[in-house]
Amino acid sequence: MNTTRFLVTGATGFIGSHFTELVLTQGCEAVCPVRNLSELRNLKGIPAKIIRVADLERETRDGPGFDYVIHLAGATRAPDYDGYRVANVELTRRLLELFALKRSDRPLKRFVLVSSQAAAGPSRDNVTPVKESDTPLPVSQYGRSKLEGEKVALEYLDRIPVTVVRPPAVFGPRDTDFLGIFRSALFRLEVFPAGPDRLVSIIYVEDLARGILAAGQSEQSVGQTYFLANPEWVVWREFCLKVARLMGKPAVAVPIPNPIMKMVALAGDLVTAVTGKLPLIRSDKLEEIKQIAWICDTGKARTELDWSPEFTIDRAIVKTAQWYKENRWI
């Protein structure tokens, strides 16, 4: 019996490395195309098959084939929309075209595009969670590029069985975006945007990996889109303070006024223009931060995929903090 084979793009990233680790523990094979063989930190100790991106076409054409493609590669930061489009739209199109032309002796069971809640946009009324059936209203260049990537993927449905998943904010071991919250706790300070409480859907990375796998293996998920999130959304300020409390470092909440947030974002824009570097906070990201409720409904995933998170938020925070400490990130 052939071993189930996964092609995992973006495997060197935070989410991709966890997904790769998951399928390997289930006795599957994971092939991971990478651009830079010196950037394998997140795959350390994970026995995946590493190939160069340049060799992907040959691997696909001449190799034993794949059962599943999990497309996680893309850009969460780019200097402009063209940068996002190349990474999140054109890369998706090229990969789909490669498999659309693939010989059929080992038909692809599923192509899972890992998109983002940003493609759907925030709650319309700051109270009602967004559903998959709602008309997408992205508010950032990143979100618009992810939505465009989704549309491209679904254009191939007549040739490739495609499923789209939209994670919200994701945290866990190996993540760098949430790392600042855990580091701030060491100083007993947690900063967040001033103004109304922000509501946020969130997911622990191991739960997300299981959800992606469930979406790919479900018989009824072809052509469907799913939000994968903890069913209970959080108040961002309270989440930050909870991180500090669970780390044994009760913190003081420090609200950052909107004018200062705007100055930070403009400074980020300047850094990008001058150096080409991409700080986390820039004007495009600020459009997302300004929203009051990034909340989504996970009922469809629970019903159709028989999936739900295993980790409580508290347990996930503790496990993440422990990993950061053990690996000297904090």
C-alpha cells in the first residue's frame, strides 16, 4: 500500500512546520519545497523530505505523485499590492497549473489553499461573526490579495478538487508575531490600541493544523471554504493581560492612542521605503488593527468537518510560553 504523500508549501514557516510535523506523526510522507536551504530552523528535527523550489516541477512530473497539496506559502508582509499579488495570487496560480497538467496515474485527492480571515474582512456590525457565505469585504492589501488567491484557486475546480480554509490570528510555538506579547509580559506591561475593546477570533497552531488536515480529508469539502478558529473569541486587551498572568507576571495595561499608532505605522512605511525591510506595523496593517471585531463563525467547520479545537486558550498560552522559554526566545 502506498504511503500517503503530502506536498506542503511554506513548510519552513510557523504554520507549515506544525502541519508537516502532524502528518509525519501519522505515518505520511511530507515533501517540502524551499527556496533557501539555510532557513530550515522551524523544521529542525522534523524528518520531512526537503527539495528546492526549482526542483518542484521535476518532482511533480517524474516522482511518484502526491495525494494532497497543502498550499501555505505566501506573504503576510509586502511593500505594496504587487508584492502581495506575486506571493499570494500568482504563486497559487502557478502551483495549480502545475497540478492541472499532471498525469492522472495518481489523481490528486485535494488541494487545500490556506487563506486568511483577512480575505473575508471584519464583522460588519462589530457584533455578528462573519460567515463563509457573507460577501467578502477585505480592508487591507493583504486581505485583498488572499481573496484574489481564493478566487483563482476555485477557478480550477473543474480540474482539481480545491478546498479553502481561512484561519484568524494564529499563535503557538515558533511564532514570531505573538512573541512581542510574551516578551512584554516580562516587563509587566501589555500594550494594545486605545479605544473600544477589540474582539478577535484566535486559534492555537496545533488545532489549526488538525483543522487543515480535516478539511483536506473530508469528502464534502470540495469547493467549500471554512473558517478555522476557536469558537470563543477573545477581547484583545484581556488576552494580552492573560498571557502575562499565566506567565506569572501580572501586567499593567497600556493603551496606545490612535495618533501614536498612526505615527508608528508611518514610521514603518518609511523604513520599508528606505531599507526595503517590512516592519509588522505599517499603514496597511493599521487598517486591520483599527477594526473593532475580527470575529468569525466556525459552525460550518464543526458541522461539516467534525472538527473543533482541542486546546483551551489558557492551555495554549501556557504551552506556547513554555516553548519560548525552553528555546530561549524569552
